[in-house]
Amino acid sequence: MKVTRFDPARDLIYVAVQIWGPRTDARLTFALDTGSTETLVVPDVLDDVGYSARDGEQITVIRSAIGDERGYMIRVERFAALGFSAAGCRIHAHDLPDGYGIDGVLGLSFLRQFNYEIRSTEGRIVVDRAES
């Protein structure tokens, strides 16, 4: 079992994430979002670690109340969050609105590998790898 702490007084649950790429790695801040089906990262971060849209596996579209946002799906060398890492992890590259101070969103595409509890008043996320 791994425990990740967060500040319960903040508007979002901020978690540390690390992405490895062909050139370097990056330590980032994501918002944890159990309502998001996919894990997202802003394209600028991928550019910094050595990926480009040409490395993408497919074009994607996110639809919301404000319209459609085009992006792409990409497989990164390694991705880590909540004390666990995964090799060859697929994530979406999409722009996000400014002002939240996040580099991406940690969604269900990563979280589904785990059993987790979000203890909001305690400011803790308790995570175990799910048994197959």
C-alpha cells in the first residue's frame, strides 16, 4: 500500500507525476480526476521530453460543453504517479485551460490498475495495485 498526500484545502487534488521520454524526463503536477476516462498531458511537456505529434498513435478529440479539442494518443517510455510506474503507458496529448497550474490530468486510464481511496478530509490517497 502506498500513500500520497495532498492539500485538502485546495480546489483540486494535485499529484506529482513523472514522464520519461527519449530526451529527458519531467516532474509534473497533474490534477487527479476520477471523472476523466483518460490521462492527459499538455503537448508542450511532451515536446520538452523529446516526443512530437509524429510519435502519436492516433488523432483524438475531446468533446465538452465549450466545443471539440483535437489532440493525439501517444505511448510514453515510462509514466509514474501515486508511487507506481508503468512502462509503455498510453496517454492523451491535449491542451488544457490556463490558470489551474497543472500539466495534465490523472484519469481512469491509469487509475484502473489500482484499488484506491481518496480520503478528502485527511488529504490522503491510499493506493494498492489491483489483483488480476
